[in-house]
Amino acid sequence: MSKIKSHDEYVFQLVANIFLGLMLVVVLLPLWRVFILSVTPFKYVDNSFGLFVNPIKWTVDSYAQFMSHPSFLIAFRNSLIIMFGGLAINLFMTVPMAYALSVRSLPGRKWLNVVVMIPFLFNAGLIPGYLVVTGMHLQNSFWAIIIPGAISIYNMFIMRNFFAEIPMDLKEAARIDGAGELFVLFRIVLPLSIPIMLTIGLFYAVGHWNEFFTPILYLNSNKLQPLPVLLRNILMGLNTNEFVEYDTFSQVSVQSLKAASIFITMLPMMMVYPWIQKYFVKGSLAGGIKG
């Protein structure tokens, strides 16, 4: 039998829905404007281009020109290398550490958690990190982007909490049968941890895909720059030669090119998230139950 909602609950739900609806509009309208501008031909783009204007004529020339340019292909490849390479190392480092700290019988577990928490609370800063990376001669390589962020303490704690919620009976039964910790981890814990694996994987992947400041700091070669750096250069007008080339096409304007570059940079993460949304919500809630 369904519970009858009180007047206060109805008011709260109504206010919450209105607020969320307004937030949705605030988020979607700028995206809609960017998309419309990206498909608007050159002669229809002017300074009066508004937020609610629909294009008189549609064209995808800006997308074709941007995606076929060698700079985009190189930057897109670099972003994929950083994202997938970084994600593999992130999970390789995070999973064993989270599992070890989730085992309540681990000797010194309490002090290990304190030691792990120290770098999470106290950041050494930019200059010491730069000196470490340059001292290891990692600059001008993707390792300078991947290794310093190999593990996130915040993500590790979320995964640790999820592992700790898995029933102990399953683990103890396997240990009684003679299974080692690696067997317990890979054959029992990880198959039951798909939600948290996808959730943490999404956190790491989005972080790597949006890498911006670190590549500018450590990668001096244009052939190593990822897509966000190329996007920044286009928006700031630093790629002068590319803009001159694009302006020679009658259907493509500088504004349309910038809008297309923004939309293409966002598109991969926008396409991935709906597929793992249900795991994302479940993993986030389950991983944050206990500290």
C-alpha cells in the first residue's frame, strides 16, 4: 500500500522539481547555442546571434573542417593515449590499495589509513611537483601527465568503502577453501564491484580527458598536446594559420569553428555517461556509506 504524501512533502517535491528544471534549462541553453552556432553558415553569423535563434540553413562544414585537420587528429590521438593509458594505471594502482585497506584484519590498517590520508589533506604544491617531474626527466612525455596522478586518494577511499561492504562470508568461505588474497580479489570481489569500478573509471577518464594545465606545464611539443589544449588555442586565437585556412571557406566562420571545437571536445564524455549512469549512481552511493 502506497504511503500518502503530506502537504509539506508535495510542496518540497514541487519546489525541488522547479529548481531542477531551472538548472536543466541553465545548463542546456548554452549548449544549444553552441550547437546552433556550430551549424550556422558563415553568411548567417553576425554579432546579433542570440541564444534562442534557429539557423536559417544548416551546415556541418565546420565539423568536417575541424575534424579533418591534422592538428585535431594529433590532439585527439594524444587525448586517447592519455585517457586510456592513465585509466589503466589508475585502476592498477587504486584497486589493490583499496582492497588491502578494506581488509579489517590487515596489520597496522589504522595507521596505514592515517598515512594515506596525509597527502590527501596536505598538498606539497606546484613547485615541488614540477621539480620532481623534471628531476625524473619526464617532461615532454605522456608519463609526466599520467604518473603524478596515478592514484587519487579520494577515489581510493570510495572504492575501499565499497569493498568493505561486500559480505565477509563470501571472502572467508574462499579463504577456508584455500584461496589466496589475489584469488579472492579477482574472482570474488571484482566481479561484485562492477558499479564502483565503472564509477571510479568514469572519474579518472573524465579527469584525463579534461587535462589542460598539466600538459601546458610539461609538454612543450605541439605534437604531444591533447585536445583541451588545442581547444584553448583555438578559442584564444593562438592558431593563426589554422584560422586563416578556415576563413577561406565560405561556409565556415571563426565563430562556427570555435563552437564546433567546443562541441566535439565535450561529445565523447557526453556519449559515455548515459551508458554507465545506473552504475554511476549505485557505485557513488554504496561507496560513500562508511568512512
